[in-house]
Amino acid sequence: MFVARSIAADHKDLIHDVSYDFHGRRMATCSSDQSVKVWDKTENGEWHCTASWKTHSGSVWRVTWAHPEFGQVLASCSFDRTAAVWEEIVGESNDKQRGLSHWIKRTTLVDSRTSVTDVKFAPKHMGLMLTTCSADGVVRIYEAPDVMNLSQWSLQHEISCKLSCSCISWNPSSSRAHPPMFAVGSDDNNVSCGGKVQIYEYNENTRKYSKAETLMTVTDAVHDIAFAPNLGRSFHVLAIATKDVRIFKLVPMRKESTSTGPTMFEVQIVAQFDNHNSQVWRVSWNITSTLLASSGDDGCVRLWKANYMDNWKCTGILKGDGSPLTGLSGQPTAMSTMMGSSVQTSQNAINGMSAGRIGKRAPFAPPLRQLTSPKTYQHPAHY
Amino acid sequence: MSGSKPDILWSPHQPDRFVICDSELGLYRIGPVGSAETKAGTLPLSEESAATLLAINSDTPYMKCVAWYPKHEPECLLAVGQANGRVVLTSLGQSHNSSCKDLVGKEFVPKHARQCNTLAWNPVDSNLLAAGLDKHRADFSVLIWDISSKYSPEASVAAEKIRLSSVDLDSSTVVTKPLYELGQNDACLSLCWLLRDPKLLLAGMHRNLAIFDLRNTSQKTFVNTKAIQGVTVDPHFHDRVASFFEGQVAIWDLRKFEKPVLTLTEQPKPLTKVAWCPTRTGLLATLTRDSNIIRLYDMQHTPTPIGDETEPTIIERSVHPCESQIGSFAWHPSSQNRMVVVSAANRAMTDFTVFERISLAWSTTTSLMWACGRHLYDCVEEGAEGVESMIEKDIATKMRQRAQSRYGHDTIQVWRNHVLAGGNDPQLKSLWHDLFYMKQCAEDMELKLQGNKQSVVYSGIKNIVKTSSGTTESRRCWSGSDRQTDVPRYHSEERCLALRLCGWISRGPEIDMEAFLRSLEQEREWERAAAVALFNLDIRRAIQILNKGATAEKGDLNLNVVAMALSGYTDEKSSLWREMCSSLRLQLKNPYLCVMFAFLTSEPGAYDGVLYESSVAVRDRVAFACMFLNDAQLPRYIDKLTNDMKEAGNLEGMLLTGLTKDGVDLMESYVNRTGDVQTASFCMLKGSPGEVLKDPRVQCWIENYRNLLDAWRFWHKRAEFDIHRGKLDPTSKPLAQVFVSCNFCGKSISYSCSAMPHQGRGFSQYGVSGSPTKSKVTSCPGCRKPLPRCALCLMNMGTPVSNCPGTGKSDEKVDLTRENKLAQFNNWFTWCHNCRHGGHAGHMLSWFRDHTECPVSACTCKCMQLDTTGNLVPSDSS
């Protein structure tokens, strides 16, 4: 059961992004009021704003944290066509005691000629790298060659995606089997422009990023995109916020060692939900990529979860103001959860039958039959 | 506005009142749905709000447009524009104050009768009411009336009369001379006063937009355009104006009025209303005819005419306030993003709030934060209850709990790990029992053979039965039945090992299942016990178990019936018993009971009914196969089962694959399915140190699991895991990252560092003073020069730490061992990487408990704060 409580954010205009740090103890928010705020969680779970400062001369679209091994580092991007890197420093005064921290700008990245719509740090194992994408359709990858000096960033790659970019996501997999990869989404409204999600992969030989895949089935404007935490899985999962919530699975094909081209993927659509009944604005994965949260223009936050059969279903709905969805409207919370479970069982049945793989599937379907009640064994019982 | 098409107006000052006008004016009050006054006349507007009708005014027929008086007093004064061009002041409700009485009923009549299209009250000089009329030859179409003009006190009495019959003309209440006449020889379709200067009036004329200045009525600024309908000024940005024509909205900047700064995507149907949101900058709502959606245009930025041509970013959204077609809508003047929508057909109203786009993020500890508008919401998973608990907890939550309960760390009683994991997952139960039996067997083997048989045990039954040789076939009597059966059973050393791994028999050469049966009985797994007994060809024992079960389960009829049926066993091929059993067994709900009859009714060697009954635990099926399948059938069956298990990622299959490459494949599909890298990591670390650990996939799971522990701030657990891993995989031990070298000779003093605790242990206690070896550790082992001094106690490093102030001696004695351990850590070298000052770790820690600056005088380094992660508290207890 998810219960929401409100926090006085004190931003003067719309908040565009919320981002947690690696440990979930700190949070950054950014807003149309051109400022970024940093929040720290106290031991009793309360959030306190410890820093708030003007970062840009336009709406700040996104804010993101670097891995803590690079220090306390934030990056923000804005309508003012810049992205900026911020670092927390230990102030001269006793700011820390007063519960305040001090952030200074380390660099401003001014390469974009249009609004910078998203900014993301690359996975930690790649070093300290920062990616931006902008409305003119260019993805830029910067690297800080010296992690101790955050004022120096060199533009390593500039990739033109042809379409106005709205969001970017790195594949977080640290496995050596998976070369660095990111996905970029476009909010271009023109359906005839083709796929709005492009996937780029790093090629070790050419030392360049090249397009590995375009999701041709996503033709509507994409507002957000998120690779699921890989967690040692052999495939990648990508959530897309477009006119509906979509979950794609990218299974890398086994490639021969001689081939040097980009990895070929088998692209499967795992789920597609139009429950928001309108444009979907954001998607976010939990740490194990077993829960997906989405928000839509219906003003609701929905939670999605897959069962063992990879059947995704809605497990919760909350209204944007934190209240549960109740009463007369479409799907009340209680109903949706119950619906979820019944859907699950019926889908099980369908799967088992249609796939004709009862023998394989059934072992986990009714686990209760072969189960004894959980007892604590005090002796090494035979099993 | 035709009579049938309603419009809505919010009261400019009373946040809970609005007027709906179609053929008459209706004043409504909006309130929470649960309030005391839920009268019969209340109309529900949404789940939370309802409207109450307060007053109806039907005095003014042929209404074309309405405008609400912008000032506080009089409250409920409305101007109504009629089809004949007259403008009537009217009121709703019981406002009896004098100023209102004076005004109500006043009529403003143009020279020539024609339709009044629009009305606009000057927001500052509220006496001025502008009316826009249709064209009539060369007459003026924009008339600005002064509502206070030609007012005579005696008229107030007559005004009452007029209210009742407005058609009646009374010269004292009728004003025919407007204050200003504008827009000659033209038609006016829309009007609005400019907020930046209340002397300026923007009018949508026939083919142009014109700005009239009341200070100089002979001049006007105008631009030719078709978009002349519904002119409206952005309340947050006074130079921005929206107007529309058919399906297209044009946004104008008054500072560069020549052309629209922006035109919005054209809609197929003509627009009927365009309105700026009064509570939020740059949000424009538009409505088209015959539609049930309101389109919102979110203009994030004020267009800047200075500098470059940056178009504002526009996010288009559409909302569905109600199912039916929308007649009109109106933004609430003060409630955030709220509007009331009235349907075209039946005047049904909907109270609707446009939600801002929500951005959200999950934290590592499965709490969800989202931002809606200017607010933040923190959403945490409360303890599972109700319906939610039926749905399984998420694996992230499970792994966190399991990490805290030391799951995977029991290396002696390996099977206990599934209890640590919560004990309710059959696959984990099977997995940890498998690993336990493997470990047991491996240990036995070592004792017996001293050879490297260990790897055989961990290579899984699939590989064990492959190497099977010297299989003997035996035919055994049914014990408890006098008949000689023709059921062949197979024996070999490998099969015997397999049975042990299945847990059916314990160590020893004899195939003795009694111990296993008894433990099953203890577990109340009657059906399973009976099946095992039956497979052991002991029908009497099986019946006995079932009877016992029936009594224990308070006369479970089912078990008794089955026992009865069993006792009638006959091996005659065409007996009624056989025929009935093979058909009726399928109706048995318990898979073990089912396979018992399958076994009894099947031909020797054709046991598909048992082998492919997927509800029976894999270990039981495998054990059965090891006893009754011949050397040709067995590997085939095991291979098939292994592949099924691998594909499904079923951990029960670990028994077959063992900790081999096959096992990694199986675990891979398990991880793909569940994301449970914790189980995967611990499982792979249980076998013999070997190849599987070198598999990149295994390394990847381990890295991912360590990363999870780090993200959860379970650093102690991570360290424990690393120690556990280092035992099996010595290559994973990290190399020393820091070396302390002597100031004088530059040689590493790590020798003395590492030796120190060991030496210390050799002596009884640290309390012993003047010990010869002790003094040595305070100097460099290379050059015998003293080590640097601790910044706090000013003793050379290497000297043991005296107790920190505050710890009494009595405590010390009680907790000697613990104190000892701590003392060892307190002795460690530590220093700040920034200012290079340091000393005993214990001293430094206690110093920085109360101070932020370095203990060395004149050094202002804030050593502890430099390390931001150092300030984080681990969330697991050590």
C-alpha cells in the first residue's frame, strides 16, 4: 500500500524534475522559477531543503546526480540553451551546522543552440561523463578527464538525431558483454517522421556511437524514456512515455566475434497501457526494475508490476495531489488492485493454454500444492 | 451567444459563485459535496464538489453576451447585451444596497438596433462599459457607455418598475448617448481592455484587430488579420494577446503588433472559446465546437522580441473534463488550474482541475517522490496489509529484508538459508536443500576418497548419471504383498549418489529410506511420504502412512479412501481395479496421490504419468527416475528435464545442473525473470572454488548485488559479503590501496602495521608497560626512526591508545573482548587527504564528534566534511 504525503516545496513555479542521489538520502528538484533545490533526508525520514539557488536564466528542465564516488555533483539543463555542472563545497562558514550546504557552478556547457531538454550522467563504470540532448536534435557527450577538476569538460561526441530530442537514458548495465548504449526520445509530433526512439551504441573499433536500433512502432511524441536497472539480466528493458506507457525488451542477439557492426537486437514489446487515457509524461523504474511508475496528463500516478510470467499489470493509482482515486470515477484503487490479481490468474490460464507449455509453466503456477507451511526447522530435515 | 448555448462566468470576487447563462441567468454556489446543505437542488459537479442554485434571473430576453461588474461593490451586477443591441444592467440575488439599486435596470440603447456581440467592463475605471455591435451602415460599432451617466435620483424608483418589464422604455433609465463612439463603418466581434493601460481598448473588428486609445479616439493602431474573435489578454503577461479565427489561435505581442508571434496548430472544427489561465503563467485553454476535450497550450516562456527569434516552447495537452460535448468553460479566478465546464446539451456542469504534468522518481529504498505543480509528494510503501499483501512483495524489498537477516551467510547448515529468506519460497527451499546435500556429500567424499571427487558432486545429477556405469538391475518383491512383481529397479554407485543428492537416502551403502519417510511424516507431508514409500515398493508402509495421516488430519476421508484403494492393488493387466484407477486418478487433487496410481497402473519402463507430473517436486521425480529408468532412458529424461528447468529458470533444476555452466544458464533465466541477484550471487559462491565464478555472468551478478548493498547503505553487509566471497574466490580480494611509508627512509611501514595486532595479541593486555617489542612498533621497521605523532595525544604512532575520556574502567572490565577489538581499530593510522594531519583513528573520531576543524592548531581544514559519503550513516547494523 503506497501512502503519499505532501512536502512544502516552496518553488515559485512548476517543478519539472525530481531526482534522487545514489543512496536515496538526497534529492534535487528544479523548476520554471530557474532554481534548483537540494533536499536532505533526516534520520526520521523528513526532507529538509538545504540549498536553493538560481541556476539558469530560463526554466530548468532536468536535474541529475553523479555517482557519489565523484563527489556531490549535480547537473542541470535549461531552456536557456545551457547545461551546468554543480558541486557542493564545504563552506567557510558553518553552513553545515545550520543545515545548509553551498553549491558552486563548476562549468557551463554552451554548445547547444537550442533549449537543452535533458541531461544525464553516464553509468559510473564509464568514468565521469555527461550527456545532454537538445531541441535541435543533437546529443552531446562530455567527459571530465580529471575527476578532481570538474571545471574541465571536453566534448567527446556530437550525435545528430535529426529529430527534436526530449529525453535521454543510458543503459545502466555494467556488464562487459554490453557496450555503452543510450536511448534518445523525440517529442516531434509528426507521425510520418517515423520512429521516435533511437538507440545508439558505442563501437569499440570506430570509437564512435552509431545507431543500433530505431523503435519504428513508436511514432507519437515521446516525453520520457528510461532504461531499467539491468541487475545482471541478459537483456535490456526500456520504458517509454508517449501517448501510452510502453515497455520494450531488447534482447541482444549472440554476435559472432568477428563482426564489428552494432549489436543486433530482438525488440519485443512487453506491455502497452493506455490507462492514463492521455499523454504519458514520465516513467521511472525502481532499483530492481520490477516496479514502474508512470504519470500522465490525467493527473494520476500509476504503478506497474510484472508477475513471473512477465505480465505487467497496474498495482496502484494515486492522484497527483496524493489522494487515492476514489468514488465515482473510473478505477478506484481497491478495485484496481483486485482487478490486477484476477487479471493475473486469468492471464496465467491464458498463457498456459495458448502457449501449450503447461509442462514448463505449471511448476510455479500453483506453488501451494507442494508446499508445507513454513516452519522453522531446528534439525536438518530431509527434504 | 444563442439562447441554447450556455456560457459560464465566475464571480470576480466571490470564489464560490458563478453564473450560467443561456436563456436566463442562473447563479450557483459551489461547495464541498459532503457539506450540511446537501439539499435536493444540489447538483454534483465532481466527487468532491456540488453546486447549489441561488437565484435565477429571466428578466432579460434575447441575451447575447454577459459581463460581470469587476468591482467588489455592488456584488452581483451584470451587464447583458441583447440581440437588439441594447445593454441592460441587471442583478442576481438579494443585493439591496443603494448603489446597486440605482444601477440595476439601466439600459443603454444604440442609435440603430443590431446585435450586441460582446461586452467588456474596464477593469480600472469600472464605470466604463464597452459594447461591440454588428455593422449598421456607417454607424459606429464600438460604444463605450458610462454607467453612472445621466443618473438622476428620481430614476431609482422607476428602476424597480423597469426590472419587471424591461421592454418598457423609461427615459430616465435609458441612456442613449455613449461616452465614446469608435469603429465607424465596421463591425465589432470581440473586445478587451488592455491591462497595461486602461485607456486602451483592443477590438476584434471585421477584418482587423484595432487598438483604440480613449485619449485620442480619432486614431487607432490596427493590423489586418482574420483572427479577430475572442481577443483576450494574458493576465500574467500584459503584452500577450490571444485571438482566433475558425480553428486557429493566434498569439500576438502588442510590442510588435505587425504579425502574430505564434499561431497554434489548426483544429479541424471552429473554436468557440479561448481563455488564459488566471492562476498560472502561459497556460491557454481552447475549446472547439462539438467536442468533449479542452486543449491546453502550455507556453513555458514569454516570447522575447528583443534578441533572437526564439519561439516559446509549447506543450500541447488535451483534457477530458466530461463525457458529453462541452458548451463552455471558465477558469476559476483564484483556485489553481480549476475550471467549471458546462455541457452543451443539458447544462450539466463539471468541476475540473487541470493537473500539472507530474515528474517522478523512485528512490533506492522503494519510495516514490513526485512533483505536481509546485508541490512535492513523498510516497512510501506502508507495511503490507489487506489486498496488497496478497500480491507479493517486490523483490527489492525482499532482498533488503533478506540481506538484513543474513540470508546466504549460513555456510554450515546451508539449508537454513531458505528460512533466513523468509521460508515461504518453494524454489529457494529446494535450492538451499540441494546445496546442503551437495555439501554433505562432498564432505563425505573427501573423507572417504581424499580424491577430487568434490567437483563431481557439484556438477549436478545430469553429469553424475552420464558417467554411470555398472548398473545392475534387480527385481524386488512388493513388501507387504506376496506377489512377485516384474518392476525392475536399477542400482549403481552414481544412482545412489543421485538419490542422496535428492535427499531420499542418507549416507551409507544401504538404500534405506526409513529416515526420510519419518521426517516427511513429521512434516505432515503424508501424500508425499506415501508416494515415496510406494516407490520403495513398500505398499504396506504407504498404507500405514496414509492411515496415520488420516488420523492426524482429523479423519481426512480422502487419505483413508486412497489407502483403501491402494490395498486393492492387483497387477493383473485387465482388472477392473486397474481400469478404474487409471481413469479416476486424474481426479485426485494431490499430485502425489495421483502419481502413486500412475505408478501402479503403468507398464514397467513407461512411467510418463509420474515423470511428467509437473506438480511433483523435481527432486522426487528425479529420484524416481534414478530408480526405475534404465541407462538409456535416464539420461534422456534428465536432459529433457534440465532443459525445461533452464528455460523456465526454475531453481529446483539446480539439482540437475549443479554449479556448472548449465547451472549458470539456469540461474541466468532465473535472474532474468526475477532480478534476484542476491540468491544468484550466494548460490554461485557455495560450490567448489572453480570455473563458475569466472563466468562473466556470475561476476556481473555479484557486482550488481554489491552495488545494491552500497546503494542501500548496507556497507557492513557488503563487507561481510566480500569476506564471504574472498574465502571462495581469493582473486576477488582487493589489493591494498593505501601504503604508509616512512618519512625518513621512504620504506613501507605496512609490515609493522600488519604485525601490530598480532603482536598485541601475544601479550596479555595492552596495559603491560615497558614491553620491549611494543616500543619497536613506534618506529619505522626500516630505519628505526620514530613514526609521526598523533595530532591529539602527541604520542608517536604505534603507541596504543589510552582510553578515551568518558569510558569508565568498570566498563572496560566487563567488556574486555569488545574493548580489545575496538582498541585495535583505535590504534590505526588515519589522516586527512587534504591537510595531511592525522593520528590515531580513535582519537580522530572522538575529536570530530564535537569539532569540524582539524585538531592541528592554525589548520582550518574541515577534514570530516570533505568526505560527504563519510557523513552518511550506514543503515544496517553490524
